[in-house]
Amino acid sequence: MKFTILTREEFDEFAQSHFKHYTQSLKLYDYRQKNNNDSHIVGVKDDNNKVLAACVLTEARILRYYKYFYTHRGPILDYDNLSLLNYFFENLKVYTWKHKGVYVLVDPYIIENIRNPDGKIIKHYNNEQIMNALRNLGYLHQGYSIGYSNMSQIRWMSVLNIDDKSEQQLLKDMNYQTRRNVLKTIEISVKVRTLSINEISKFYRLFQMAEKKHGFKFREEEYFKQMLDIYKEDAMIKLAYIDLIEYLDILQEKILTIEKQIENSKSILIKYPNSKKNKTLLSQLESQKISVEKKIFRTRKLIKRDGKILDLAAALFICTKDEVYYLSSGSNPKYNEYMGAYRLQWEMIRYAKEHKINRYNFYGIIGKFGLDAEDYGVQQFKKGFNTHIEELIGDFIIPVRPLLYKIYNLKQ
């Protein structure tokens, strides 16, 4: 075996034939190289020049003349092959030392536990061999973290497996309220479209509403432009919206239908005036008519105040051959009754089905469960789609220059 720099073509061929995280991408490498010249593609080949492992590796300047390195949910390799694992990570230390590395942050895309949506472990993966191998090489496990960090990617993900399931089955597997909400958005003709890079301000306004609601500050608008620029056709920002004129037409049509039903019910009651069933039905229909008339009144008022088209919710998605990732999102709380977020999710779940992508990754939760969890509402939203929780193995740090690493930590 030999540890080596890979060509773009070698990396891409290997990566496309293996399960990987979206950040292990030639697009990320190209973008970083073009803009910062701070990216590497490294890997391991056998004696026949066949690629056995690959990794996009990036660097950042610290301590003036030195660097830290990050593996972006890599490397891509068979972690059960301990000789390969040992060889790669031993030589990663050597490689980064030669490039003035102080330390390397490694966060493999390895599952530690699968849990149900309430946090109960339903499957545990024995990663002791991996842990021991990395530990023996000097890699320091950073613990089984809970919450979000500016220094790491999320460790807890909410995932929906969609392979071999029809759209009807996916809907059936949702909880009652989620399924009802999804179908309601279709009934009232909530639509979804892709925003161009020049329309990101539409997304960002909604994203800032989410920041305000949850009391956090995550990214500036430029970051989302950058994500579209990096991942090109693999990234998209989707907007759920409603045309209130079209919605009014739906409501008017509904009124006409109810009025016909009322007339029919009255005719039956003339013949059978003591029919309790038809009296109840008539009462229900009249209540429905009043409800729809109220919606028509509110919709007309809303058109005058906010215009004909309402932007409801938007989200950033990134797709690989293996997964659709639902990343940053936002919605306008004034328009919650139109449930734009549910329409977005269903649109992209259908997208995954159409493109034969078997995993729909709702992505991060904090890893704390119960009513007191800060993201309880987010968890419940994702749970409604019949997701499970994947808890990853966590981060490792290898101090390549231990003394400088200590000095660096003292300065933090």
C-alpha cells in the first residue's frame, strides 16, 4: 500500500462508487482550490495502483505559520479493514506534519447508534476496534457530544429511509397529523419552486425569521450563495409559496360544492323531516360553509395587505447519489396556516424517490430528548415523517505537533 495524493479523476471515481457524506465532494475540493488554494485530495492505493481510500482534506492557518487540517466527514474507506485504517491514519499524521500541520480534526461518517425518535437505542454498532485503532495512533476522541458546535458538524441526524417504498406507503407511514398537513397543502395548492442564486434574499428573509424564533445567529446571506456556488447542480434552495388568487378560486369552488350538498340535504329533509342523520349532515354542511366564507374573507383581506403571492417557507437542500440532505431553512410564522414547511418536505421526498435516492436526511437535532429539549418542536416535526435517529461516532483530534497544539489551546 502507499499513501498518496490522488488525481481529481481518481478521487471522483472512487467516491462515486462508495457511500459518502456530501462534503466528501470534488466540487468542494475544486472550490477551495480555486478560491483559497487550501485543499488536498489524499488516499491509499494498493500495489496495483487501485484506490482503497480517499479523502478531501482542507487546511486553515493557525499560529501564524502553521495549519490545522479537517477531513470533512472522511475519509472514505472500509473501516472494518483495520490494516487499511491504521495505514491511512498513521500516514495522515505524516502527511499533515510535512505540510506544517499542528493538528487534524477527523469526524468519520460512522454510525454509533440507531435510535427511535424518542431517543431509545434500537441498534448499537460495535465500533471498539475503530476506537482502539485510532486511540493507539494518538487520535483523541472528543466525546459523545450533545448540541451544536461552531467547530464540528452535527453528531445527531434524523433520517427517513425511502427505498422500496411507494409514495402511498410513505404517506401512510407518517403520523396522522403530518399526513393530514401534507395532503392539506396539496388541496390548497401550495406550490414549490427552485430559487435562483439571484433570489437568495427571498430565502434569507425567511431564514432570519427562524433565527429570531429560535434565538440563534447562524450564517450571513453570502454563505448560502457560496453553498450554491460550491455544490452547483447538487445544491438547491426551494421555496414553498401560495397564490392567493388561485386559493380563492379553490375556496369559491368549495362553496359551490357545499351549497349543492346543502340543497340536496334540504330536499331529503322535506321527504324525511324526522331524519336525524340528515339534520346532523345539514348542520355540518352549514358550519362548513360558514368556515369557508370566513377563509374567503380573510384571504381577500390578506391579498390587500400582503399581495397575491405569499412566500411561506424555504430551505437549502444538497443531494448526492446516496442522500438528500435538508439543511438550513426558515418560514414566515404569519402564514403557518398554509403549512409551507410540510409541502417543502413532501416535494423533496418525492424528488428523492424520482431520482432513486434511498435516504432522506432531515439532518441535525441536538441529541437531547423530551419536552425540555431546546429543539423539541423541530424533533416532533421530523418525527412526524416516520424518521429514526442516527447518532454518529463523534470527532477525533490528532495533535501532529503536540507542543504547538498545547500552545494553540492555551490561546483559545
